[in-house]
Amino acid sequence: MSFFDSFEVAWSALRANLLRSILTTLGIIIGVASVIVLVAVGAGARQDVETRIASLGTNMLVVYSGSSRVRGRAGGEGTDKELSEGDLNALHNGVGGVMAISGQLNGAGSVVFGNANWTTTLSGVHPDYLTVREWPLASGRDFTPQDLRSSAKVAILGQSVVKQLFPGEDPVGTTIRIKNTPFQVVGVLSSKGSSSFGRDQDDLVLLPMTIARNQILGKSGVTPDQVGQIYIKFDNQTNLADAQEEIENLLRQRRRVKAGDEDNFNVRNLAEFMKARTEVLSTMTYLLGATSVISLIVGGIGIMNIMLVSVTERTREIGLRMAVGGRRRDIMRQFLVEAVSLCLIGGLIGTVLGVASAFIVAHAGEMAVLISPSVIFIAMGAAAVTGVFFGFFPARQAAHLNPIEALRSE
């Protein structure tokens, strides 16, 4: 008996018990669909995190002031002595491999244009800020060192601010008011989207550090030349772990941190933090995928059960096939083909349902999904392996029936 003949016989047997065949494949359908949905959602979440990692900038370290303590209670990050222009210049000149460096002093306020106003994040930055963050301009120009020295009243807008105040227009060259102070818009940032913490990165206005600190955000009574947090971009040859150690040593000297005392600043590699989150998401994806494989196993057990029932029901048929010259391997192949066919049909249906469900989940939950062809092939391969594994025992049992005893059965 050829493979084609085995397939034709198997297909006829499946059609003869159509409802039972459909119910038997439900476990495989659910298993394959769940594998595709869970892996697609997990891969989409991982890709989204990787995109946000790239939006932070590469080869970058961020320095924050530390947490002050009052009567043993921590005041929170940034409440200790602020970082200053002196700290920034010392890091620029004293740490190797620095390509660009900028402070970012944040506050909030209303931006007004005509009859429209919008409350947003106001950030005082240095001219290297966009280079550090790898944030290109959509239009206009960047700040210059002269803007910083002269405390020029110029601003660069994020895309979310542009949408609110200048829908469908290019704001470059217009004048806006920030806390009743006129600023000329000289540039518009390209879109970055949400950060990993859910904050809209495009909802901000950039100002030269000097004008922001002196007139808009206010000076610190302790550190009049504060710069907020400091972003430092390094060249590709720099080892960030070594650079971080250099920064910590230099700042301990400048800020007079005694040996054994807690640092009053923090140095962070945000990309490493985000990569750790990506690894967690990958692990969760694998765990969810492994959990969904349980459905395949349950479906395989159901197929084994039905195939055993089928062998019992068709004992006389098996005896007749053996009596007219059917070999054991022909009988075994026939039942294996039936089991694999059931699993592959369930796999195909499950694949269609899984892909459709993944897109429904993405649309309903506004989540990113990533369906890789390899995932579909793996799911179909798993379905086929399930058919072979759980169909082998019933097929072997059918092949080893005694022809005479089989013919006597009713």
C-alpha cells in the first residue's frame, strides 16, 4: 500500500466519523492557536521595548543627584545636592570617550499660541542634548552655544505640543509664550513616542539651559547653576562599565563623599535596564508558550484515545486487510496517517484562529504583536509531532492484531 493509498483510506475513515474527528482536533486547535497568540504578543512586546531602548540613545549614561535623608527618611532621587555646571564640565573634560554631554532640567508650565494653550514639560538643555539622545529634528535648527551664552529666548517643540498648538502647520519662526515670556520657535523634534514608563516623550518643549534656569524654571538656592540630570554619550570604543567607574570616582572627589559613605548621586545605564526588561519579557514569552503546549499534549491524549477506540471498532476491517495481504507496516502507516492528519488539520485551523486572534488582541488592547513565519512552522511541526507521538501506540496495537482473532470479532 502506497502512502497515497494510506492517506486516502485515512481520509475516508475521518469523513465517516466527521463530528468525532472535529471534536478530537479541538485540543490541537486550541493548543496551536494559543501558542501563536502568546508568542506573537510576547514578541511584539519585546520588539516594542527594544524600540524604546533605541529611543533612549545608545552608549549613554545618565547621572542623577541622590536622595537626601531627613531623620532617616529618604527624600527621593534628586533631593540631595543638585548637579551643577561645574560637575558637567568636569565630566566632559575628565572622563575619557565622551562624545557629547548635556544636562536636562525639567519643570512644567503652559505654552500659549494665539487662543490655544497647552500644559507640557519644559526642559532646559545644552546644545549637545539632541546628539546625546540621538533625536533628529523634523524641521528648523538645533540650539547653538551662542543661544546658551546669550540666554536666547528660543524653543524647540515636541510633536505632541505641535499637534495641540499648531495642527497641520509648521511652527518654525512663530512666537509662543511660556509663563508670559515670548519665545521664538526655531525647531521641531521628530516623533519618539512613549517611553518604557508610558510617558509621552514628544510632549515637551526644549529651551536653552540658561534661560530656562534663570527665568522659567527657577534657580536652586543651594546650587544656582544646577543642570538637573546629566546625559553623557560615549564613542563606540568606550566600555560603559569603565566609564561609569570613572564618573563615580570623579564625582566622589568633587562632591566630597568620604570613603564608606553612601554616594549622593546615581549613575545609570538605561539601556542595560531596558535590556533586563527585554530578557524578562522573553522569559515570560517562553513560559507562556510552554504553558500553551499543555493544550497540545491534552489534544494528543484525546487523539490517542480516539485512535484506540477506532482500532477497537475496526478490528474486523484490520483482519480483512491482513487476510488479503496487508502487511503490518501498511496497517501501522494507515493509522499513523490518520492521527497525523487529524493533528495537521487541527494545526491549520488553529493557525488561522491564532493569527486572527493575535490581531484582534492587538487592536483591542492597542498592543504590538509580531507574528513570525518560524512560529507558525514550529506550531505546525509540533502538531505533526504530536500526531506521530500519540498515534504510534494505537497504530502499533492495530498492526500487531492477530488476523484470525481480528476476523472473528464482531
